[in-house]
Amino acid sequence: MYFRCADWGIYSIGTHYARAHAMNEVFATSMYRNLPSAHPLFRLLQPHFQGIIGINMQARANLIAPDQNAFAKFMSSGDNLPDLLVNCCKELDYKSMVVPDDFETRGLKDLPGYFFRDDTVALWGILKGYIEEMVSLSYFSEDDVTKDEELQKFVEEIKEIGFGSFERAGAEAGAEAGAGFPKCITTKEKLVEYLTVLIFNVSIFHTSVNFKVNKYLGYLPNAPPSLRLTPPAQDDVITMERIMETLPQYEVALAT
């Protein structure tokens, strides 16, 4: 039960807000700053990132503000959201966002019955195929990619400004900052991968961790956002009475 409570906090701040919202704001901001509205990549990306900056501003003002936030009213970690967010961001890394590579790195490529992997890898392939066709309409050679100054500035700002203070997940101290994002793109293949990462994250990944999650988190005993008693000692007897006293009150269930 305590693990489920901690998992709720990691999901809401790390998986949902940090990766599925805050990271996308970095991509959107660089897009608006560096790609003209007539640029083919702006036309490809903008429909997916439309509205994300405004949504995130509302979240920072109302849900995760340090002085007063809605999460503090029903989450055990609500009073320490900045620390939780920092810890979650330590795991953000470009390579982990390349979906097929991520499953292989984590040893999940051939795990039987892992339907999330099966679905997301299939959708990744469909999206990548679409982006390959779109890229081929405007970039006919590697030289076209390399010489696109607006594209290169778009990519550079994401790494240097957006993730400049992030070290690569699992890297040794002093490793190059930028969360593993490339500083430039020189091939059509890499450009296709990069754009697939961005669009997948703001669309398919966000959908997978948002719209269906109520089936997992909606039943309070399965995933409580907060608990009222401290974890039991090793030899404590766990009774139904203690469980009911530990679970949050009815109002919290309504809020989540």
C-alpha cells in the first residue's frame, strides 16, 4: 500500500508532468522561437504542440506552485513537489525516449505478455513511417539537413537551453549535460528519429499515461495518493482497522 502511494507520486510528477508535459514545453518553445511558420517542420510539429505552453502555465500556477498547490491537499508528497520533480528529472534521457531502444535497454524486448510494449512499438513504427515520408518531401539529401540553419538552431536550443543543466541519466559526474539530446542533426535518418521522439512523446506517450489511468488510480485502496499513518514496523500486526485508518479520507477519494 505504501509502495502504491509512492508510485502515485512518481507517476503524477515524474511520468505525467515532467515527461508528458514539461519536456514538451521545451520542444514547443524552441519550435516557436526558431522555426518560421512556413517551415515544413513547423507545419509538421505545431499541431501536436499547440496549447501545451498555456496548459503547463496553468499547472505551475495551480497544481505544483511551491507556496500553494492543489496536490498538497491530497498527496503525501504535495509539500515537497520541487524535490520530487528534481529527482524525477534525473532519469529523463533522450535514449530512453527512443521507444524500441528503451525496451531493449531495460531487458523488456522479448518479455511475454507485455502489451504496453507491443502497442507502443507498433504505434512508434506507424508514426516513424509517416514522418519518414514527410521528411522526404523537403529533405532530399543529408546535405539538406546539415545546411538547414533553422533546424539546427531548433535542435541546439533544446539541448543547450532546454536541458542544459541536465546530465545524462546514469552518467558519471562531469558528463556532458543536455540529457543525451543531440546538439545537431546531420542525417535524414537521425532527423526522422528525432522528430518521432518529439511527436510520440506529446501524443502517444501522453495519451498512454493520462486518459486511461483512472482505471488504475481511480480506486483509492489500489493506489492511494496519501496515507495517514506511518509505515508499520516489521513485526506489527496488520489489521483491517489499521488499513482503514491509514487510507485517506473520503474527500481525498473524490478529489482524485
